[in-house]
Amino acid sequence: MYTSVQTLRFIRYVVAYVFIVSGIMKVLSSEVANHFMGLGLPLPQQTLYVIAFLEVGCGLLLLTNRYVKYATIPLMIIMIGAILFTKVPILHSGFLQFAFQARLDIVLLVLLFILLNKSH
């Protein structure tokens, strides 16, 4: 049976994994980069690198259990932005389609919220 400390550690590892891989892929994969730059954000290339840096950097902080509260805040902002820029436009196709496409973003946002509130 898991203790709450073990559960939080597992959540940190899973969330860190997702963001570290996501940040690396933004830089290494032209397909991911092109999708990101097609979102209509201002200064798309600079924004891409800032987001990638934050994802990898904050993911590493989570992985090493350093400044967890401070690392979760930029990641939560990134997830809210991802939902607003990539998922909300899907609402015109119907709520169920939106809910399906946004499911992983919402789960990550909830896990980040747990880490924010339970870290010391």
C-alpha cells in the first residue's frame, strides 16, 4: 500500500516525465515545433523556446524534488494556455469532442494542483 509520500513522489515523477519529454520534443521535432508555431502566438519561435525551457527546467525541479511549489506554477500556466489555445477552439465541434481532446491536459492540471497544495 502506498503512503501519501510515495504517492506524491510517483505523481512528481509522472508529471516531470511528461513535461521533460514535451519540452525536448518542442526543440527536437520539427512537426511538434511547426504545430506550436501555427497556434498564432506572438513571437512563436521565442515563445516555443521559452515554453520548452520552462517545461524541461521545471520538470527537472519536480524530478529532483526541488522548489516543487515554484515549479508547478509556470507549468500550470502552460497547461491553462494549452487548453485555451489548442482545446477551447474545439468546442465548436461539441463539448464531448472538447472533453476528449482536453482530457490529458485536465489530468495534468489536476496533478499539478495536487503537487502545489501538498508539497512542503
